[in-house]
Amino acid sequence: MKNQILNSYFQLITTIFLISSITVAAEEPTNSLKVPNGFKVEIFLNNTIEKPRGITSDQDGNIFIGSGSTFAYFATKNKKIYTIAKNLKKPIGIAYWDNKLYISSVDKIYIVENVKEEINKSMKSNKDYTWKMQIFSFLPKNNSNMHSGRYIKVDPKNNKLIVNIGSQHNAKIPPKKEAILLSIDLKTKKEDIVAFGVRNSVGFDFHPISNEMYFSDNGQDGLGDNIPPDEINLIIKYKEHFGFPYVFGKNQKNFNFYNKAPKNTKFIPSIYELPAHVAPLGIHFYQGNNFPREYINKLFIAEHGSWNRSSPVGYRITTLDIDPKTRIAKNYKVFLHGFLKSDSSKFGRPVDIITYYDGSILFSDDFGNKIYRVYYENIK
């Protein structure tokens, strides 16, 4: 009898310990993440989606999520998740515009013509319902797994879809339709090259005042811990060359390729050099009304984090101030950090950022399989 009581006691203690351990584990990410005073971080979606990448939303608080797997998802503001599609090739890019949804794959762009109707069908049916979609445009084929995902975003003033076509190599002189940004007219589907010499941009956005397009670019690997810098770039006119693989950053020469550069080519320097290997992916100009006024039109940068640097860097969200008139970028600051621990382990990697309908921001994490929400809570 005594042994039975002791066994029951130890089982109770073990159960309490396991429950408390689970609670601590569940709370660790948000407790470990540091943001400026007044800001709060919460997990919006947790481990219910696989490798979330690109995110976008409508005016009603529905969010649409691309992924590094084969799935695309949508989630309501009440955090109910539904499947949009489940047999796509790395659909990392997703863009909502005018009741239409554009979803990328490695070699094509799909379109959902009536998003509201598909949302209603999903909610009335079940979570396995897949949306009606059709091919919007074919893309240049990628024969390599490197940089095969296609980030996309709608240019709201010019009604064009912007698509990245990354280099299929770490560093190599690319053919004409590789290492570029491409535009596709939403009505005519006419294609135009936006920029050359872009190694792999997985994030771009349009300044809310000037509508000029800014994009991140990831520098090549294999040149050491501290070069080349990762970049924030500005497009003033189409078809300019941003340097890859001949120069990087503010036109520093890449001596392995510089003497092979096309003659009389003008290279456009980056407007801001980020630390090497922080791997900037999604960039986003904040446009909500929840954050303090100094954050309006501030550029947020999702730094995915290094994968082969001797000391890891990135794994955070940073900000830049960009003057739309002078186009000067300054005040590079860390906004959110804590994913990278002191022992160099990590539990998250930011990917894409949007302003949510309520003025907060959402960002995806393809390492922890989460969507986070950051909001401002003014405590007086």
C-alpha cells in the first residue's frame, strides 16, 4: 500500500513537471524575443503550417501564406487555417490584389480569380478543400535547386506583378533571363525585365510615398565571413544592372569576375550595405497606425540568418529610415532579436513581413514553422 501511494505521488509530481515543462517550452520563443519598449510579440500561428515563407493579407484580416514545401494556406483573423493548394513546387511567393491571389511555383505563376468566393467555399466545406486556380504565366525554367523559389509582389501603381528569377549558381555569369527581376503586366501579361545583376532577391516593396521599388539581395558565399555585404537596393528605372557577379555592395570589385564584365556597363550601387551573410529576405515599409509615428514608412528587414559563417549573424528583424526625396538610407537598427542564442543555436528565422489589418505586423518563420505578430501596447 505504501509503495502504491509513493508511486501515485511520483506520477503526480512527474505529470506536474511535464505540464510545466511544456508550458515553459511553449512560452520560451516570445519570452526570449526582445523588442523596443512598448512592443509585444505573440505567436499568431504555431506549428500548423509547414515552412511558411511569403505572406500577404486582405482588408478583412485573412492572411495567405506561401511555403517552402508544396502547400499554400490561408488563415482567418481567428487563426483558423485552411489549405489553398497542396501539390505545388516550392510556392514561396504569394500576393493578394483586387480580390485575386497570385501564387508562385518554380516554373509558373498561378492565379485565383475570386478570392472571396474561395474563402467562403473553404469555410463551408472542410480544411482539405483546394481552391480553383489556373496558370497565369510561365517562368524561365530552373535546372538547379539553388534559388529556385520565386518571391512575388504586386506593384500597386503600375498594376504589374514583380517576380525574382535568382541565379542558379553561387557565383557565375548568368544568361540573360537569370539573376533578374521580372515584371508581368496583370492585364496583358506582357513581360519586362526590371533589373539585371540581382543574385537572389527574396524581398521587395514599394515606398508608400514615391512608389519607388526597393529590394534586398543576398551576396555570394565562399569569400569569407565579412564579404560581400548583403544589400538593400533601389530601382529608379527599369533594366539597370545591380552588379552580380562583377561587383557587390557600393560597387566593390569582385576580382573573380570584374575583368569579364560587359564593356560600358554601368553598375548601380546598393543604397545600403548590410553585414555580410545576414541574409535579408522580406522587406516591408510599415503602413499601419498601431506603432508610434516614427515607425510610419520605416523599412523593416527580415534577416533570415547565416548558414555557413564561422560565427552566425542575422536571425532578427532590423529597420532602416529611407528619405523618399533624397533616397538616403540611414539609422540601421535592430528591432527584434533573440532567435539566435549565446551558444549559436537558434529557434527561428524571419522570412517575410507585412502590415496586418489592425496595424500590427506579422512575420513568417520557416525554421520554427510559425507566424508571429508584433504590436504596440502603450502603457501609461
